[in-house]
Amino acid sequence: MAIDCEGMLWVALWGGYGVARYDPKTGKQLEFVPLPDRNVSCCTFGGEGGDILYITMAMDEDGGGGYLYEWKADVKGPAPYRFPLYS
């Protein structure tokens, strides 16, 4: 899952051939990004402007999947958090 700058939740739909954007307050599905593979495993925002949704796929039992897709969203993800590894 990923959160965008508007506070909406993007969910990778395992077995669902896509990623859906939900309003976490109402539970309403706002958007659906269809994908050609079944096992959508993860999504996250990135790219120069923070508006590219990177989507990973797991391989299925037939040998399909295992790909990385990118999709240009109409919203941005939050700025990355820099975790301090060493103090």
C-alpha cells in the first residue's frame, strides 16, 4: 500500500489485476489502474516529481508476472523520509 499527498490509499490487489485508490475515510474506490498480470504485490510513489507509481508483480504458477511497472499518477506521493542510520 501507499499513501498519496491527498491522504488517499493506493492498494496493490493480489489476484486483482490492478491497483486501486481508496478514500480511507469513506472506503470508496476512487480509481483503478488495470495491469496485465494477476499477482500485484506492492506499489510506491517515486520519480523526479514524486508522481510515478511503481508497481511490482509476483510470478504466478504459470511463470507469468515478476515485472515492475510504472504509471504516471495525477497526484504525488509524500516526500521520502530520510532514516538516520548512524547518529
